[in-house]
Amino acid sequence: MTQTDPTRRFLTLDEAAAMLQVSKRTLHRLIRRNEMPGLKVGAQWRIPENGFLKWVEERTAGNFSRP
């Protein structure tokens, strides 16, 4: 039997949408297209926080200029 990481956290679509300032519908579309990590638990979607942060980092790397 494998042990799970007790620090693993999952975001709701509401939480992730608020962080990105996009709609839940946009996130749902990204998940269904396999462009963002996500899993369905019953009737609700959850996004692994570490996967979400990695996804954001990959898309923002090099997009900000430094003073």
C-alpha cells in the first residue's frame, strides 16, 4: 500500500478561477482539453495545487521583464 502526501492540496474551480481571474467555465474547458491538470470527484472538479502552480509557472516563465 502506498502512503499519500498529507500536504497535498486540491483547489476547487472557484479557487483556481479567482487566482487566475478567469471564469470557472474557462478552467473547465482547459481541463477537458487536457491543457490543465484536473480530476472529477463525484460531480465536482478538483485541481491538484502543485499541478496548478506548475501549469502557471510554465506559462509565465520569461513573460515578465525584470527591472
